[in-house]
Amino acid sequence: MASDVNPFESLQEQIDDAAAYSDVDDDVLERFKRPERVLETTLSVELDDGSLGTFEAYRSQFNGDRGPYKGGIRYHPNVTRDEVKALSGWMAYKTAVVNIPYGGGKGGIALDPAEYSTTELERITRAYATELRPLVGPDEDVPAPDVNTGQREMNWIKGTYETLENTTAPGVVTGKAIESGGSQGRLEATGRSVTLAAREAFSYLGTGLEDATVAVQGYGNAGSIAAHLLEGEGARVVAVSDSSGAIYDEDGLDAGAAKDHKAETGSVAGYDDCEEYSNDELLTMDVDLLVPAALENAIDADLAEDVEADVIVEAANGPLTPDADDVLTDRDVYVLPDVLANAGGVTVSYFEWVQNRQRFYWSEERVNDELETVIVDAFDDLTDAFEERDLPNFRTAAYAVGLRRIVDAYEQSGN
Ligand code: NAD
């Protein structure tokens, strides 16, 4: 992390920035700045050597006025209560920005999964799922993958829930394997929405993605798929990075081959004799588009002064600190915020949940078409608000749109 800014404070600042341009009473606003409920629990799990491991685990339910709480589960040593609270809030605003009928939630376990065997991770995940059982359900709270979790963990959670509830309930989690009720297109969905957001932004700004140079920070699910799909739009991916460092090729690298290299060797380093750079150097490269796709707080105010990209499309959640945002707004760098750009994951999660409830499954083409409609409509709503209300940047516009929808749902419910 480039900065130790508390992400929950960042979220609250972002909401306050939007509220300054919105007609919401201060007392009502307070309801939408903090989670409704946070589970904090210690998991005690037997490890392979017979010793007892203890793990701090959380689930934050931020807001449920627009539907069931929705959001991923992260396994990372830096998971904290405040990080989970922030991530759950970003989910609540994200589902409102793309106008799907969910609230926001997020969970996490403070651990480095690389230090545990598959059987240990399964026991830890099932212990967590047991703690979650009273809170989750297809109509209550629907977890999904996030950093270091995927189909495998979702299948374990689903299996534990179904055993304890003596039912079949594929809609209790999303991001499942296709064979367990997952959706076509879910794995690619976040990278796809990042690409759609970039395409719309470049078109709005009067240029296209053809030949645009791109740097991608973080080469996991979101970053590597965005890089690949951006190539498909004619962009030139010149630099990518992961936690081991960055690689650069001014002629453009082959995003798919770089992904295969990472899958084989564990990192992008060493791919195809590319030049090697530090992570911070990637963030300040002179490119048309920068895609931060790692973790929070990657760019703080100091680094923002050196950013050379014209446009930033946030694949990660919260990659810019609020101070960095201010610097970039002053410097006329356009930032397409996470709550729109990476909303493909939760949108296709919604499609997965709809399919689970109908027990009727869609083609990949239908999923991708419906996703495109949601992201393009959300982009248009955002730019309409940006222009009509003369807002300072796209993030404030997105939060203003989201806040209005959440407040309207709350007020219409007669509370
Ligand atoms: P992932 O674990 O698949 O990938 C994360 C990548 O970031 C890895 O390649 C890792 O090496 C790299 N990384 C970590 N620290 C780094 C650093 N300091 N510099 C450069 N690279 C670094 O995770 P993911 O699912 O791709 O998620 C990435 C971000 O996207 C997170 O903020 C997550 O919340 C967000 N996101 C993901 C999804 C999804 O569907 N996967 C949806 C919405 C948002």
C-alpha cells in the first residue's frame, strides 16, 4: 500500500463530497455513512499438524434498503474491521450506481492463504460459513469472491449453508463454478465492465481506445482480464504489474501470454524479456489509460502529482485516496470510479442469482449483452449528473446518483 489512509474514512469523505451537492438532510445522511451491522468473530480451526489456528473474521452489512446485502469475501493478512466496513459501503453505492436491486455487504478473514493447505483452507472457510449462516441467505445477504477467494470457496460456503439449512440454495452465494449454478461470463465480468467503462469514457472524451496505451497495476482476475479485453478494443497494453514488480514493452505486450506466464511462474516478472520497473513507476508511466487493479490506497496525493495518465479507470476498490482524487481533479485527469468501472462483477452476480432463482440458465452472449446495457446506462446516468449539476468529477457524480437512489428507497419504504 502506498498509503495507510483508513479506507472507512475515505468512504465517508466520498459520501460527504456527494452529499454537498445532494438534497439529503444531515440526520438521514448519517444512516448511509455507516454499516447497519458488523459480525466480528474468531474462528478456531484445527490445522494439519494438529495445532489450533485462530483467525479474525468479519462480515459487514452496510445497507439493505434496496435489497439483500451483496458483496465479496476477501482473504488477506491486512483485512481489518474498518477495511471490511469500507468495502461494504462501496458495495452499497456500487449496486445503487448500476441500479441493481441489492444493498451492500463485504466479508473477510485476516490470513495469507498461501500459508495454508487446501484442506486447512476448506476447514477455515466452512467454519466461517457456519458463523455466517444466521446472517446470509438468498434473500438476506449474498456473498461472492473477492481478493484470494474464488469458485472453490463459494462452493464450500454454499455446501455448508445447504447442509445446515437442509435445503438447496444456489443463490446463497454467487461466483460459483458453472456446475454448481454459476453463470456464464461471471469470471470475466469485472474485467469486462472495466473495458466497457474505458470504452465509454474515451468515446465521451472524444477519442477512441484504438492505439491507446494502457498500464495495468495488479494482474489477477480483474486486471489480467481487463488487459486482454482492452487489447480486443484495439488498445496497446504496454505495462502490467503484480506484487513482484512491473514489466514494460513500448510496442505492447501480449496480455494473454503474460497471464499464462504468471500462471506458470507465479509472477509477471521475466515475461518475454520486457523491461522491469517498480510498482510505483508503473503508476506514473506516460500512458493514455491507467487501470489500478490491485488493492486500496495505491495512489496517494504525492504519487498523484506524478501521474502521467490522461484517464484512470478503477478496477480495484478504493485505489485512490481522497487527497489523490483532489490532486487528480485539479490536474484534469479523468477518473472513472470503482463503483461504476468494476461493477461488472456484482452485476453478473446479480444475473447469476436471478438464474438460480428461476432455475433457468442464460447463454454467455445474453449475459454479456445484458451487462453492456447496465454499464452503458450507468455511465450515461453518471455523465448526465456530472453535466447537469456541474459536479467536480465523475466520482462525486457517481456517489450523488447512488446516494439519491438509496435515500429514495429508504424514504419510499415509509420509514
Ligand atoms: P486477485 O487476487 O485475483 O489479483 C490481485 C492482483 O494484485 C495480484 O496479481 C497481486 O499480485 C496484485 N498486487 C497486490 N499488491 C500489488 C501491488 N502493490 N502492486 C501491484 N500489484 C499488486 O484479485 P482480484 O479479484 O483481481 O481483485 C483486485 C481488485 O479488484 C480488488 O480491489 C478487488 O476488490 C477488486 N474487484 C474484484 C472483483 C472481481 O470480480 N474479482 C470485482 C470487483 C472489484
